[in-house]
Amino acid sequence: MRSASDLTARARIRDAALARFGTDGIAGTSVRAVAADAGVSPALVVHHFGSKEGLRQACDDYVLDSIRSGGAAASEALGEVLQAATPVRRYLARALLDDTPAAGALFAEIVDRTQAWLAAGEDEGWVRGCADARARAVTYVSWLLAPLVLGNHVGRLLGGDPAETTTAVRGTRAGLEMLTNGLFADDRWLAAFTAIDERKHR
């Protein structure tokens, strides 16, 4: 059994790594920098995690667990992302940019869960039917996660960090307003892209 102080040090190192990886990326972060942020020695980081790769894996596992656990008000996977703590969202954004295996697995899981959530919505009558349920789920998730990945660009125009709750909710609300009320007043763009798709399959 580890002592309480040992577990506290491990969590403090992981939290420091989560923040540093989210800011500088995996490649741009050293064990020494994480140790300095956590107020411990590099040797203690290695003692707990073995290597920077082991530390990254611990951060991936923590982010996965944080988003999967969600909160009482989370009704679907993207709601759980929004409810996650800011360092978790920032880490997720960087992991998606770096295309880590864990980020790919998490993205696929979010899409799967969102597809099931939308299908349940169709059955219950609060989601409209569509021709391609998989593409709908992938596109929906991509749209709502894009502000995290495009953080600096989105932040400059919205006046806040998209990893922060206030800005994240502002952007998500705008997207949901478009999805709920519609954006286009006629079907010209849908008809145009449907025609392109039909020509491809002739």
C-alpha cells in the first residue's frame, strides 16, 4: 500500500503534467519541467511513472476517466466533455492535435456514444431522422469539439479561452441554436450537395 503522501505526490505530478502537456504538447514537455511545476525532483517523477511516456499514459487514463464519469447533469458524451475541468479540456484539445492513440480512442468513443444518444432521441421524437446516422454523429462531435482544437483562433474572436467553461458554453450554445432552429431558410445547399453525392454513386 502506498502512503497518503506518496499518493498525493503522484496526483500532484500528474496534475502538473496535465497542465504542461495541455500547454506545450507531449514533445515540448520535459520530465524536468513537470517536476519543477509539481515542486518535486525529476527522480520522483521517474519513481512514480517510469518515464515521460508513462506520465503521458497516466494523463490519458485520467482524462478518459474524467470524461467517462461525467456529472449528474451530463446526458451525453459531449456534455461530459463540457463539464470536465479546464485542464482536462485543454489536455484533450492538445491530444487531439497531437493525434495520440488515446485521443483517437476517446474521439471514437464520444462518437459512438453520441450516435447512440441521437438514435435514442429519434426513438423519443426529439431528434429528426437522417440519411446517414454515422456521418451525423461524427460531424456533430467534430463541430462541437472544433473550438477546443482551434483554441487560439476561436479565443481571439470570442474573447476567451475555449477551454474555459464560459467560452465553451457560449460557443456550444450558438452551435446548438443553429442545430435546433436551423440556419438556412431554404434547401439550396442541401440539394447541391445531395446532387454531388448522387453523381458520385452513378
